[in-house]
Amino acid sequence: MGNTDVPENPLPYLGSLYHLAEDGKVTRVLDKVSISNGLAWSEDRRTFYYVDTCEYKLEAFTCDLEKGTLAREEEQHRTIWLWDRADWEAVKCAVGEISWDTVLTGEPHNDVNTLTTILQDLQYQHVPHRTYATSERRTIYDYRAGGLYPAFPDGLTIDTQGRLWVACFGAAKVHCINPRSGKIEDSVTLPTDHVTSVTFGGRDLDELYVTTTTKRLNKEQLAAQPSAGAVFRVTGLRTKGRPNADCKFCTK
């Protein structure tokens, strides 16, 4: 047990994220979860977007829907080819802050692709020195770093442009976040603070439906926000959502 910024969750990191297969098999794909919330997939189904509210982040994972798995750090490897320290000294200035000691211990680093490209360009012989493990869990948007704390991410949906529309509990907002740039490109302001989830609907899937709650609002706030707890329909966003996927599984 540890401290948490979300009052409703006094026991963080005790939850998990599970995959429910068509045959009814349940598999844990992620542990140390506090409050699972919004989820969506990219159009090619290779990227899984996810919110664990207590992390105050919108995150992404490489995924395999056929296998029902998320890529884990230890499963993703790339080999770096080096002769010795002299070779390393010749190229290290081009790859930032990776030290020789880091190379020796095999710690993962975001610049591993850059390093591999440089070595290939220099036509280094393929002498295996160290295999790196590169994490496929990555932050798309950090709500603390973005100045939105103590508001936090809740439910989300994705549009046909691949942008994520994320309900922001405590900010009276739905933010449109571009996962490619990691920036907020648009937002919708609601007349009540506690926004909980979003989905596209309507005949052409060009209407955004937004749920809210009265939870954690005191009497004065409830009086000032009489529409708290309502479902809102937002139009004129100049974008569309994707059809929701049906869920089919065998209960035998």
C-alpha cells in the first residue's frame, strides 16, 4: 500500500488489466494497476491506448490482438554491435547521454535505434556485445507535466484521425490529444467539473456524447452546477468516431 492522489483509491497498485478471449479464457496482461479507465486501439490494431487514472497519464502499448497480448519490456530486444570501448568513444557523441557503463550493464535507452543506425552506417562488423530490452509502454500525455493536476484522465474514445478524446475529471473538459505529437489539439468545455467518459454516436458518428457525475461535489458546487450528472451531446467538432466493436465470446 502507498499514497495515492485519487481519494477513492486508498489501496493503489492492487488491480490488474485482463484480456477476455472469445473462448472465455481470461488472461492478465498488466499488473500493478490502480484504477483502470479509458481504453482504445489504433486503426491498425497494433497500438493500445490506456488510462490508469492514478498514474495521471495517457499511455500506449504495442499490442497483438490475435494473441491477446501487450508487448512487455523483456520481450522486445535489439542487438547493438560493438568491438570495444574505442569504437564506442567514436560514436557516443551522436547518441546523447548513453554512457559506456550503461552499454556494459545493458540498461534500456530510448536512443537504441539511433545508435544501431549509426553503427550500421559506419559498417561495423556484426559482433554481438549486448542485447537491449526496450520498453513498449510509453507516455502519450502526462497530466501533471501538462499542468492539469489535480484533475485526472478518465474515460476516452478515438476518432477517425487517430486522435484521442479524453474526459478530464475535475477540469470540466474533454481534451483531444494527438498521440503522434503528444499535444492537446482541441478541447470541449462542459458546464460541470466532473467529466467521466466519452463516446461518438449519431447517424454519422459525428456527435460526441459525454457523461458527468455529481460525485465529490459539495452542496455549494451542486447548486452552482445544476447539470452535474447529465449526459451531454456535443456537435460541430469536424471529426467522426469509429463504430464500436461488438464483443463475442463463448460462455461454455
